Amino acid sequence: MQYANAYDETKRLALEILSKGDVVVKLYEEASKQLKMAVILTERQEFVKTFNCIAKCQKIISSLNLSLDMQYPISIELNELYGFIYEKLGEANVNRDVKLMNDLLSLINDLKDSFKEANKINSASTPRRL
């Protein structure tokens, strides 16, 4: 029990020191992981577990959407894209559509890679504070 508490505390502290860009990338990574797992579970016909994975992925997409600062044009476009992804995740879940899940996985991974690159560029141009 003591080890579990130490692990949770370490995980919490690690998240606290991440930049906003790093947090966004981590959210995309988790969404990707959940959707990959949903594909595997669908193929195994473990539909309750599939449902849970896709629900987690939808929750992450909603969190990303809620974090947008709508004063920027890119945020308006991302808002529409997140809405599309959320809706299609629900459709893939109901229809147990592995092809749609894989298409959405590809889209999420492309977004993750784009944010990862943008974060890298931003980190290189921003001086570090100690």
C-alpha cells in the first residue's frame, strides 16, 4: 500500500512540472493508447472494455476541447475538429467499426505529432526559468 501511495505522489509531481504543451502531448498519447486498446478489444469481442476505452478517449478529447482559448482562429478550427472526433468515436463505438477507429487513431496521432513538434519549437525559443 505504501508503494502505491509513493507511485501516485511521484506521478502527480511529474505532471505538475510539465509545461502546458507537454500536458497536451501527454493527453494525445493517452487518447491514442485508449483507442489502440479499443481496436484490440473490439477484435477480441470484449465490447464492454472497448466501450470504456472509447469513453476515456472521448473524455480526453473533451478536455482538450475545453482547454482551447477561443480568441485564436486555430482554436475555432480545433473546436470543430474535436467535435468531429468526439462524434465519430461514439459512432465507432456503437457500430464496433474497427476501420473508423483506426482512421480516428491516425488523425489523433497526426495531431499528437503536430503538437509535439510545435512544443519542441516553442521550448527551443523560450528561455528556461530556474
